[in-house]
Amino acid sequence: MIKEKNERSLPEPRELLEIYRDMFRIREFEESCPKLYSEGKMGGFLHLYSGQEAVGVGVAHAINESDYMVSAYREHGLILAKGARPDKVMAELFGKATGVSRGKGGSMHMFDPDLRFMGGYGIVGGHLPLAVGIGYAIQYREDDEVVVCLFGDGATNQGVFHEAMNMAALYQVPVVFVCENNGYGIGTSVTRASAVEELYKKSCAYETPGVRVDGMDVLAVYDAVRQAVHKARGGKGPTYIEAITYRFRGHSISDPGTYRSEQEKKIWQERDPIPNFAEWLLAQEQARPEDLRLIEEQEKQLIRQAIEFAEKSPEPDLDQLWTDVYVESRG
């Protein structure tokens, strides 16, 4: 049963506004990308996060700065939620030396160890055992951090998903698995790909708590992740959260999304997490209209500056081709 918003553990009023700011920032960032991509300023693949902001932001606000985040390849929004500067993320999409991964990761492979954002990964489900490994290292060192691993619904049909879930449960590692179920694996509906449509139930095979939350409700995500993180940090092992969400654009920039009906898209757009959260803030007197307008104006300007920064940044030097290939071992 999903608790009502006023029954949940809520962030402080100032943080509520930061949550709105973060979601608006991600949307503004993502919606600037298609035009820049069409102009040839970005290369490679481009998977946008528009519509799913409540998941990434809800997760990021429920964890500590010292906690780790590991992601699949739809990760621009996630690394921004974790605290990355928009100008550095935009420069990465441009392939510039000032990018968050020095222009070597592009859209799908951003990485920032200082933020403890441990990468976006292109192989479906391939990052789940990496998250378990980080969690095991935390446990081995008797540290206090937690790992949150985000992945799409398609990853739950991969063998590596089950291997990671089994290992995490066996050793009770401090990992929170968050499935961003946006209804489709590329263009294939979950209903056509998974015998178990309620994906959170897959956790029962490993005696791991599984919960389903409204992924269009940032406070629902925040509350669920906060509880799971508290449990993991207390040595009580992993939790599996299925967040029901929706991507407003196709799988990638080249996907027109014609497999989705206009009616379906309209229904989900009415559940847009950003204006709906704004309405809640106003109704609960947690913000004034002018507060939200100021945030929106500031974030639009920030993204304009990020684009200008990326355009003016230098290309990586050719000698950088041979760096960051291997990590030197330490005796």
C-alpha cells in the first residue's frame, strides 16, 4: 500500500525546493539536447531522462553525499542529481576535454569518483555485479556507505540480474536496487518481455524485500529509498525497489516511439512529476509561485551557460587517447 504524501517522511522545506530545482534542471538540460544533437554538436548515442526525473532526484536526496550511485546508460539526469555541474556534463556530451569524464565517456559512460557516481554502463544489467562488488568492499572495510544501483526493466530479464540479487542477499551487502520501470525495453513492452509483470516480485526468490512505488512521485521515491538505505546501512542487507515511471521521449534520440499510442503518452504526460510536484508545493504552502518562477529562470540561465561553456571548451589532446586505459596497481 502506498502511503499518502502527508504520511511520509518529508525533507525539510528548503530541501523540498532543492528537489524541485533538481528536477527542473534535469528537464531543462535534457530538452536542450535534441537540437544540439541535430546540429552535430554531440555524437554517438543519446538517451534522454525526461519524464523520469522523480526517480533520480528522489534517490539522490535520500542518500548521503558519501554514498555510491551506479547506473545504466540513461544517466545524464542521475549524475546531475548526484551533484555534477551541468556545464561539465554538457561538455561531456560534446566530447570536450572539460567534460565530467574528459570527453571520453560521452552520453553513455559518464563517471565521477569524486561524486561517488561510479558510472553509466551500456551493457544491459552489466553494472549490477559491479554495484554488489562495491557494496561488498564497503562491508569488508566496515565503512558506513551504501550503494544505490539503478537499472531499467529490461535488465531484470538478464541472468546477471539474478546472479547479483543472489550474491547481494547471500552476503547481505549494503546495496539498494532501484528498477526504473518505464514500461519498455527499447520498443518492447514489459508485458511482452517478462512473465512476471510486477517486477518487484522477482526479489522474493532471494528473500530480499521488494516494494513498488510511484516513480512519478518524487516524495514516494524519496521515502522508499530512505527506508531501504537506513536498512542497508544498519547491516540488514539489500532492498529491491521498482519505481513505475515513463520516458517522454523514445528509447534514444533516433527512436520516434511510434510503438506507443498518443493516448498512452497523453495519460503519462498528465502525470508529469515536475508540474505535479509544483502544485503540491503550492497547495502545502511549501513554496510561493514567485519562488518557483525564480528557480525556473535561474535554471534556464544555468543551462544556457552550460551550452556556451561546452561550445567554447577545447577538444581533448590526441595524447589523451592512451591515458585512462589501465589503472596502475599499487603494492
